[in-house]
Amino acid sequence: MGDPHSTSRIALQTYIESARKLGIYGGESGWLEDRWVTTTLRNPVAMIFCELRNHRTEPLVVLKPPFLNFAKSYVRHKQHQKEVGSIDNTMAALRFLYAGLMNVLGKADVMQIDGAVQESVRESISAWHRARLTHYVVGRELMAIYKTLRESGIHPALPYWQSPWKLGVQKSLSMSPEAVAWRKEKTPDDEKLAAVLVAFDLAETDKDKYWSSLALLLAFASSRGGELIDLRVDSLIDENYTDKYGRTRRRVGLRWFSEKGFGANVKWVPRLPSSSGDQERETELMDRVVRAFNQLTSFSEPARKYARLAYDTEGAVYPVHEFCITPDDYPQDRVMTDVEAAHAMGRTSNLNRVGTQFIQAYRRKKKFAWHLPCVEQGNPTYGDIAKADYQYFTGKLPHWPSASNSERVKVWESLVLHQWNQFSDHPTMRLYPNSYYLPTTTQLSAQLSGRWSKGRQIQISLFERLGLTMENGSPIQMTTHDFRRWHGTRGRALAHKGLSEHRLRMLAGRKDVSQNDAYDFNTPEQKAALFRQIIATCGDTATLNERVEVGTPIYRHELLNRPLGEYEVLQPVQISEVGGCTHSLTEPPCMKGGDCLTCSEKKYIKGTPGCLERLQETAAHHKAEFDALGAWQKKRDQLGIDQWMTFNVIRYAIAESLVLQMEDPTVPDGTVLGVDEHFDPSPLKVNLMAKRIEVPDQPQDRVAQEINQLLGMMGDA
């Protein structure tokens, strides 16, 4: 009789072999290791394939085959699909599964998992962990492992298991006494945020200017601390524009790249309120942001210079710097004396009392740090030091030559880059010119709260150095994430004033609107007051744009400017970032494939925050494309390019016409705008117009007139 598990064993072997081919964590050779470390994440993460244990009292015991190979394969497949820094829950689920197999069967074979093993795993989790959240996340990981076993064919008959642990109500939403107390503790204090501005104004040393500048950028932008390294030296936008009332206004913003899937975004500096209308008062924060940006640009310039040189030469060239005592043209391959090498490496403290030679006892000790290989076998050359520097500093940058795993910014383009010991105030730690280093979130947090070890403060904060405290005399302490909590909380409180959930999401760089809830720390009393304001705002006299701003429903018949029929059911409109779709739910789904701009069912409400700006950007984009294609056509006379010109000119005309209407002071806020239903260009109509064939007589709106005019311009060209 054949092996009943033969098919499953083949599937398991196939799964393992495919994992071994994946190019992460050392490739084929890394497979044999029982401890893996990520090589591309900002902060390396260790994965140890060991049994459940108390880390403080129990020794490490490696998982036994055949489970070990499956565990490695599962982790490798999962990290290859999406590399994440939070792998602890996955490792915990694998360890619990291993323990359950050993308890019930005495061996760890994933093909023999049954209901008894699953129950043993559940009991172990319940006994080992007490936190509800831990139960939930580990249970979710177990379900994912079981699903993989079934779908991969390793264990197709594995019984379906539903995790018994639920997530529960988020603390930001719960009304329990514990949740209310937690929100009160986590709610950011306006006083702390104000302290950031004061610290920035008081900063005098380069160290204080650097860290207060980083804090200021986070304070206004609601960004994550780790996103600072993706700020480029050309990220600043400082420009004048004409608002909808024809006034010339200034705006300042930074191009950010947000983590967790949101992508690139421009975050504009908010205006400080001014009851007098004084524009200088309104732009105070803008001026601070520009000054902070310029300071960081200046601080990073030397480090950026050396980082680019290191990349271009692959670390083969060591430029003679200000602390060197050799001539500027000293050959890179010539051996230096002890004194010359010490000055070049910034190791003058390793010289003897008379400063003539290295202390022999130090030559083989860590007092030389990464320069130790340069002096172990004798005196180094500039080339030796350059090689050691290149290995050390690029080793501190896991994504070299990129600043982060987004690969959007090269290290020498990063706004926040600095030199080794550039901001150290330790008397023996001198700046090392030929270096480049990126700050970490941990370092910034230490500047905002200080740092302690075993109950003793070992680093004072930025605020302590500047003599700043809370009004009650207590120290100012905050984390980089407090800025996001503050924006999430205050943003919700300002929702009735035009900061919509979508705008709040964009400001924070979140992928989904629902994530806003986790950062809302308003108390029940504050939320109740906010809802009372919303209710008061949404009376019968409220305009459509006011209702969109506060998030009340907008219905299809309202945007179509017609009364609701006797037997017609209320149909809510699908609200987007810049308008709403009136496509009826009683009709087949939309077939336009997202081409909303040219659709007559897409409506725009004048006065909705961000709507005019997005339409202006759209119009500018299509106009630029049209002009570029026209210039190309003149040079090449390429067949078919006129169709692309028609495509862009139609969309430019529609967007520009909507912009003109939104900027028209005679059109009141709340007016519904859109493409006239007589001019919802079908492919047939577009081709007829492009060929100068007269379109059947229809009432023409402003969009139709402008398109015809622009098409005529295209023909003349």
C-alpha cells in the first residue's frame, strides 16, 4: 500500500524548495542559519527559529525538523511577499503550533495537524498570554498558517479553525472607564506643541537648531518620525498663488513620502489664525518652516558632499579634510605616520602623552572602533581609511545608496543627513568630516523626552537644555508619534470648519479614512460638543459644500437640481475627494473605467476644500501634455499623435472650464457644477470633432465651447 501522504509530501517539498530560491537573508547559504536578520529594513529585525521559552531564565532550543524547514519556508515566503518589521506575531504562532504538535503527537509534522493539535495550541496561547490583543494577533497568524497549509496542498484536509479571540472595541472609541482614562493620558497637550515652537526660536547651538528643526517639521506635518529621512533638499515649496477671490497669497509646503502605502504627498503649512487679518501674523509658521528647512539644508551639505563622493568612487578616495596635517596633494597610497593617521581618523586621543605615536596597547583594542583594521597591521594609507569608512557608514545605511526602502531618495539627497559627531557636545568626541549619517526615530525621541537607563537619566532633552518646562514645572516629554495624535485629535475637532476626513487622511499620510479613528483622542465630552456643532451646522439653511465638509449625506436628486419623485427612493451620492457621482444605483455599474472628469454624472460642489486646487492641478497637467505633444508633432509628424492631443485637450478644457466657474465670484459657494449632459463626449463624438465633422446641434455649455475653440487651435498648429 502506498504512502497516503505522498502527494502532501511532494507539495511540502515543493513549498520548501521555492522558499530556498528566494533572494532574501543570505540566499541559499542563509538557509542553514537558525537566526535570520533583515538586511533591507531601516531597523534590522531578528527572526530566531526556537521553541517557546522564557527569554530571561530558559535557554534557546532550536526547532526540530521537519517543522523547522516548514517554519523557515513560511517566514521566507511571507517576508518575500511584503517585508515587514513586525514579525514577532508570526514567530509566536509558529512556536505555539510546534509546541502543540509535540504535546499531542510527540513529533512536529505539519501534515499531521488535527483538531486535537489545534485545541492544544489554543489552550497554550490562552495560558501563556493574557493580553486580549496578543490573543487576537497570534490567533489571526495561526489562521493564516492553516490557510497556507490547505491552499498549498501540504495539508488539504486540515480542519478549518476559527480564532476565538476578537479584537474588541478600540480604546479610542470605547466608553469604558479604562478607555476614557487611557485617552486622557494619551491626549496630546497643546502646551507641548507650543513648546516645540518656542524651542525652535530659542535654539542657538547647532545641536539645538538641528533637533528643533526636525521636531518643527514633524509638528506641522503630522508625519511619522521615520519619514524624515525621505525629505529631499528640494522638497520645499514656497510660492505665491491667486486664491478664489483674486488675492495674491503665499503658501509653503513640503513634499513628503508617507510609509504604509500612502505614497507621495504635499503637506501645506497651516496658517496661524489672525483676528486682525495681518498677513505677517498668518505666515509666522510658514517662516519658521522655511527657516528650519534652510538650516537643515546647510547642516547636511558637507555630509551630502562626502556621501556622493563615496558612492561615485566606491569608497576608494579619502579627501584631505580640515583636521589633516598632511599636504592636500598627499598620495592616497602612501603610508602615514602615527601622528598623521591619528589626525586623519580623528583618533588623536589614542596617541601617547607627547603625541608622537599610537599607544601600543590600543592598537588591538576597540578604542579605534571601525578604524581598528587600519592600524592592526601597521600604519594606514588614506586609501585604507577610505575603505574602512565606506564599509562602516554604508553598513549603517541598510538601503544604500537609498535613504530608505522606498528608494525615492538617495542618501546624498536627504535633507536630514549629518556627519558623525556633528552635534555631539562630548569633549572627546570631535566631528568626523568624511562621514554621513541619518538620524533615527529613537534619537529624536531621546531629544524630545530625554533618555534613561536603570532609572538614571543619561541624556537630557532639548527642552531641558533650553530651560523649558510645563506651566506646573514638570518636564516636557513627548514622542515623535504625539504629533500625529495631536493632529488626529485636533483635526477631528476642526472637522466642522472644513477639515474633512479625506483631508485629515491626506495630511497624515494614511491609506484609509478608517485609520483616522485610532488617532482621535477627543474625550466623550469633546466629541459630544463637536456633534452638537455639526448638528447645528446641518440645518435646513446649510449649503451643499457645508454639508460635504462636516460629512452629512448628499443625495442624488440634490446634485441633479430636481425634486425627488413621488416613488423614488433616496440614493446617497458616492462622495470622492473633489466631488460626487450621481450614477444611479438602480442602473448597471459604471462602465467608464474611472474617467470621471469627462463624465456628466460627476458633480462638483463649489467651496468644497481642496476641490479647486485639484482641478487646477488637473488642468495644468493636461495642458502641459497637450503642448508637449504639439511640439513633438511639429518635429516628427507621427501618425496617431493627434488622437492623444485630442484626448488631453478635452480634459484640459473641461477642467479649466470648471476652474473658471469655481473662481467666478458671481457663482455662490454650494453651487453644483459639472459637464453638461449634452456634452459627455463619447468616442464617436470625439472622433467627429477631431475630423472637423459637425456635431449635431445641441445646446453648448462653456466646456463645449472651449473644447471646440481649442480643437480649432490644434488644427491651425
